[in-house]
Amino acid sequence: MQDPDWRMSKWWTIEPIASQTYTGSALTPTVVVKDGSTTLTLGTHYSLAYSSNTNAGTATVTITGLGVYSGTQTVSFAIGKAPLTVRVVNASKNYGQADPAFTVTYSGFLANQTASLLSGTLSFSRASGQNPGTYAVAVSGLSSTNYSFTYLTGTLTIVEVDTDGDGVPDHVEDQDGTDPRDPRDYKDSDGDGVPDYVEVREGTNPTNPNDYKDSDGDGVPDFVEVQQGTNPNNPNDFKDSDGDGVPDFVEVQQGTSPTNASDGKDSDGDGVPDFVEKQQGTDPTNPRSFKDSDGGGVPDYIENVVFPRLGLAQGNPSNSLDDQKDSDGDGVSDYQEYLDGTDPKDPSSYKDSDGDGIPDQVELREGSNPNVATSFKDSDGDGVADYIQNRSFREGAPTDLVVLWGEKDYAFKLSNRVLLRTSRNELVSVQVTWDDLSGVNPLARGTYLAKGTITVPKGYFNPYQVKGLERVVVLPKAAPLDVTLNNSSFVGSTSTYFIPVGAFVVNDPVDKVHVVSLNGPGYDNRYFEIKDNILFWSSSDLAAGKTTFSILVRVTDRDGNTLDKFFEIRRSRPSIGSLEIANTFSPNGDRINDTWGIEGARFYSGTKLQVFDRGGVRVFYTEDPTQRWDGTYRGKELSIGTYYWTLEVAETGETRRGVLNVMRK
């Protein structure tokens, strides 16, 4: 298109511009400008200016002449939409589920663009139908300025589902009106355990209960074996929950429990299920007809199947010597216990019809009546049956427990099991509860006997009330190491004759309980007494002249150990000069202050006490400080007045004098 204002000093032409395709970026296609047949040069002869040249639509370019060329001319060119492919992603779902949320993939976005630039909303549609199969899914609904769409369909696959694993697809069960979530609920017209759907597929008659596919002939339909995970081509591989040799399927048909090995159809009561007997070709209605390869009286089935199931060693059906084995030693054969329904591994479990503690089989063997409690073999006539006596405890076989003296927790070291000896001289380890420790003294050396009540193990008896025993050997205690006195001096008194001196402290790392006593009457022990480990002066004899005393002390611990030790005790006395001496007394017979003396002089030896009247006559004299003056002289009362006294102490060489007033009020 030519601009109407086009003016040029020289004539030029512009070739048409080819259509472009959207790229996501600004498009600047080449412009060919000619002057006649000469192609002009961009930048020398003209310049270009593009507009609206990014998105799809119509873009323009303006050519402006340069040099000898002048004027402008605008031409346009088309930008087409870029192709974009939208493909539905294939999806699947299980039968019965809602359709999944469909998604798409994009192919053709330019310059890292995404679906966020698109307009419109994805709209999916699929072919109708809900049964298993494949359905087309279409999509539409998008728009864009710069892209043109190509829509590709996807598929939805509805998967056949057998939710309960019963071999019948859910959609078939829905059609049949059965529960696709219950593996036991399916259409089974003949009740043989195989769904009609499976029977039709396998070519058997779904209305005949005896017509089902059983490839290995074990009586279990192939369908059932596959469900149970066994091999439908192996007659020895079938589900047998209780290990009794009879398939669970057969047990259910026979009305017995497939989880109880003791609940099998055994018409003749020989311990061999009818199913097994039929397999082995023996008569399931004859208790003497069973497969017994060694002729020992125990069916091969019992030896091979039952014994291992019961936790017993497998028997040898080719060796009759083990047919009478008695695993628990209770006198009843394992086979008989199985027939009786008792435990062949438990010596206390056996058939005892009369409750006398003796197995029926033993009574029959010994010739007594298993239905009369007073009928049993008692060889020694002590009222205890031979069977029980042979399994009874007669005495304990104690071991030694050596403990330290004073060990308080020795009981925790006693064994929880002891040995007892039976009448058959068998040593048996039994559990014991130590409930009689009265004969054990851990605070005195020696050997003691702990007694306890035993727990009688299975297969044994204790009619003689034998106790569990253990000897407790208490080791001797070491003697105390030392004894000390926390104070060894005291102040003497003329009025108090029970004076505490100090407390004894015993050094003994083992025990804290001791008796501390004076060891005999020797030395100066007679002046003292020990109470509660405290030393007291306890003598009215002031022991004139003594200030130091020697005592011998004995410490005795609770194990009888002794420790003797000497102690020196010091007594302090008031000095002669500090003695308190009364200067007045009244010998008037009122029993108050009737005599006079110097009590403190009793602490000293060699004392002389004299009293003089004013004329110098000595009216009282004594060398015994316990003697007191009563105010008389030669049997006569002296007059009231002032007298003079002197105290001479030979022990110290001191003399003291004073005045004494006699009053008679």
C-alpha cells in the first residue's frame, strides 16, 4: 500500500512482504526496496520502523528515504497464529469408581510460554458406558490470540475388578445381585464352593455339586486351591489349617472345624481321620483297620502327622519299638494320651477317671479299678499309692549360701530353686518360696537352715509336705577396731555422786551396736559406772587425795567379739583457798544448820580441822573431814559467841583459818 504523501526525488518500489508466523517475539522481516532494477541498501538509501509486529494479526513497517531518496511509505504484512496441539492424557479407573480428573498435555508453546496465557476452560467428554473396556475422551474449550488449536483425543480404560478375590468380576456380581466386597457371596447354584461364573468358564456344570474341576483329585476344587494359594495339580498340597491331613474344604463339607486338629471326622475313633483312611485304603469305620507299617499298634498317621503336630518327636512307622513311647514319663503312652485327649508332654495331664491321681492306664496295668478312688496299688500300706509315692519328694538336698555377718538382704541371695530327692532317689530342681526364715540369725556366726514352700512341678507329688531347704552360713564378724572416750576429765562434787564424764565411741565399720562395760572390780572401776555407753562417776567415796583414776573397759559386739582397753580419768578439785566455808551455825536442835564442817576437805588427804574458843582452848578436833562439830565440848553445849578454826592439809601443805559464830536462836 502506498502512502498518499509519498514523494521522492527518485522513483523506487517495495516488493511485497511474505506472511509471518507468531514466534512470541517481535518479527522484523526483510524489506526489499528497488530503484528500477537496482536494490537499495538499508541504512544508506532508507530506514525501517516496525509496529504491531509481535502478536498474530497485521503488522506494519514504515520505509523512510535517505540521501537522494526522500519521503516515506508504509506497507503491512500478516502474522499468522502458531500451531498448538492439545492431547488428552490416557487414564484408567477400576470398575465401580468415579471417572478420574482428566488432564492434557501441550505441544507447540513458544518462548517458554505456558497454558496460563490461554483463554477459555478445558471441557472433556467421553463415550458413555461403565463396564470394563476402553472409551474415547475428547477435549475442547480453549481460545488464544496467538495459537491455533489441534485437539487430540485420549482414552479411559475401565479395568475389570474382583474386589473380594472370589474369581467373579465386580460387574458380574452386580449383575448377579451378589456383594462384590464379600468373597463368600457369589452365585453358586450347586453350593460346591465354585462360582457359577468360574464353572461356566471352566466348562463344568454350575448346577451339579459333584461336578467341579479337581485336577489333582484331592477333593478340593481347583478354584478353591487357587484362592487358597495351593497347587491344584499336587494332591498333597492343599490348605490344611490345623495340620490334621484333611483339607479345610473337606472339613467344612463334613461339618468339622478346619482350625482344630482334634476335630476331624473319625468314625471309628482310632485317631485317623476318615479322609486319611480313604486315601490310605483302610476302613474308616473299623477301629482296628488303619495303616500300621511296623505293627506296633500305633497308626502311621499318628507317628508321622499327629506326634510332630503335638510337639513330639516324629515316630518311626517302620520301628515298633517306639510305638509305646511316653514322652512326659507319666506312665501313659503318647498314643493313648492322644486318644484320651490329654497332653502327652505334660506329666500331670492324663486320664484319671476316679480322681485318685493315678492314670487309668496305670491302674489297668497294675490290676486296680480306674473307676474307684480307693482302689490302687499300695505296696507298703502307708496309704500313698505306689504310683504317687514313686513321684513324691522325701527330703531336701540343701546347698550352702555363705553370707557376711549382718547382711540384711541375704534373703534375696537365696536360690529361687532347690533340689529335692524323690522316693526313687531322683534329684529334682523345684521352685521355692522362702516363707520360713525364723531359724536364720544373720547377726550371729553359725550355720542356719532356711525353709520354704515348694511349687510342686507337674508329674510330682508332695504328700509328705517336704520343705525346700538351704543352709545359710553366716561368717564370723571381725572384732571392733577401737574404742575412745570423748571426754576423760570431770569436776568432783561433795553433793552429787552421779557425775557424767564422757561418752564411749566404738570404731567398728561392720556394726554400730555394742555393749560397753567396766571389766571387773579391779583398778579404779569401783568408782565408776557405764550406762548407755556413757561413763559416770557413781561413788559417794570421794577418794581423798586421788585426782587420776585408771579403769579397764570392755566392748562386746553382737557376735560376741570383745575389745579391752585402759583409760585414765582425771578429776579436778576445788583449791583449799576456794572452798566455801560457813562462818555461822546454830546448834539448837532444830535440825537446820545444827552442825558445822568443811565438806570440800574430803577431797584431800591428811587434813586436820580444829576449833578454838576465845581463850585459845581447842574445843573440836578431827582428822576425818566427814566429822562435823555440834557446838559442844566434852558433852556440854558451849555458849554463843565467836570461835576460831584452822584447817591444815598435809597433802598440799596449806593451812586456812577463819572465824565461826555460834548462835542458838
